[in-house]
Amino acid sequence: MEKEHRAYKSHCLVLPYPSQGHINPLFQFSKLLDHKQIKVTLVTTRFTSKTMHRGSSGIELETISDGYDEGWRDKAESIQAYIERFWQVGPETLTELLEKLSSSGCPVDCIVYDSVMPWALDVAKKFGIVGAAFFTQSCVVDNIYYHVNKGLLKLPLSESETSLPGMPPLRPVDFPSFMYDLGSYPAYFDVVLGQFSNV
């Protein structure tokens, strides 16, 4: 069956971090954009795309490389090595994708990117298009990360309770695990704090 032709207001590229807890919220957001007659292209890594169920939504799927197109778990020494490689290769292949789409007759007008991948905003700026961060985690969690990033909340946590603006008192176990068990997931710690680097 031939795809129906729709008149779109604009074309939005949506770029989640390639894991389920990040893809699902951005996919739901993509469906809302599509409902508003915005052409949406969801972008994920080549490896992740092989594992995704393709439904009948109006969302198109494109891929970029993370440097591990056949999967990283057997190839990368650590999650840190994976992230470093993805942060190196991702911007290059996202640039290639934008160049391809710019000559497709429906160029991209904006990129909505997962906040943990701030390099996507740099790519958007290079093309003169709008970039917007999408925070996939709850506001409470991002509030904690923000306060740590700005140095307003010092780690390691030394108090039995911590107060942050607009939140009830928090005990150390209420924080993300790598905040109260400092050093437990250093790669993720750097990524979640880095999400504020260019916002």
C-alpha cells in the first residue's frame, strides 16, 4: 500500500540516546509532533535499529553510527569507551544524515535531541537549524544533576538529609545511585552532568 501524501508544517529530527529508557519517551513525543502535522524522523544507531519493532506510525526511521554498528558489548572495553567512541563518531554521522536529508526535498528544520547528547546541538548550529534538548529523566532527578553540575550540591553527600529548592528533604538513598555511591558508575556520572554543558 502506498504511503499517503501529507502536507507537513516542518521536519523535525528526533535523536534519543540508544537505550529503551531514552527511546520510548522520545518516540511518544514524536507521535505527538506527528499528530500536529510535523514530519518526524526518529534517529537511532544502526545496531539499535536492528532490534526495533517497526509499527505503522507516521514516524520515519534513520540511523547514524555510534562506532559499533554490530553492537558494542563484545567490542568496547567499557561503557566509558563506548560513550567516548559514540561522542566522536555520532556528530560526524549525524552531519552526514543532515546533508542527505537536506537534498531530499524535505530538509530538517529542527533537532530535538536527548539532553545527554549535547553534541547534537553543536551539529544543529552548524546547519543553522534549531536544536532543543529533551530531558528524558524526571525533573527531580535533573534538578539534582543540575545542582551537582553547578557546584551547589557537593559530593560526596555528607549530610543525613539534603534540601534542594522546591523539593522535600532527601536522604542519600533518595539520590541516583552514583550520587550517594560516588564512583560507582563514572561514565554515566559524567554523561548526566555533561547534559547541561551547552543548554
